[in-house]
Amino acid sequence: MPDSVAYSKQRDTLFIIQCVARRSDAPSIERQSALLRWSAGFRGQCVFVWAYASRTAYMENMGELLADTLVLFADPPEHHATSVPRQR
């Protein structure tokens, strides 16, 4: 199960949100595959969001760069990095 889920009706998009507090929480192909299986019944777009407390935490705990991923940072000034689109 993901840490949190959000849905955009306007975009028919499911946001699967994972909080990364330590190295073992970092993004991985295995974790993304498990979350894709979990959300297999959803027919819209799925976007993975990996949330970090800071850019420092990201640098210390970053995992694999995954498709359809958005990285969020809790610290200002900008709260997100560029997403990585899925190759279709």
C-alpha cells in the first residue's frame, strides 16, 4: 500500500504518494512494480510522487529514477522537481 493516494477527477489521474524518510524507502523498480499491481484496476493515468523532507534528504536517499514520477520537497523555495514521463 502507498503512504497516501490522491485523485484528480479533471485529469483522471491517480497520484500514488510515497514518503521517503530513510534509504529503505527510496524509489525502486520493485516498489513501483508492486504499486502498479496494487493500482491495476484503475484505468486512468497513475503518477508516482516521492516526497522528501528536503533536497539534502533526497541526495542521501534517492533511489532509481522511475517513469511517471514526480519528486516533491517539503522545504522551500520550489517544492518539486521535473517529472520523468513514461515511454509508451
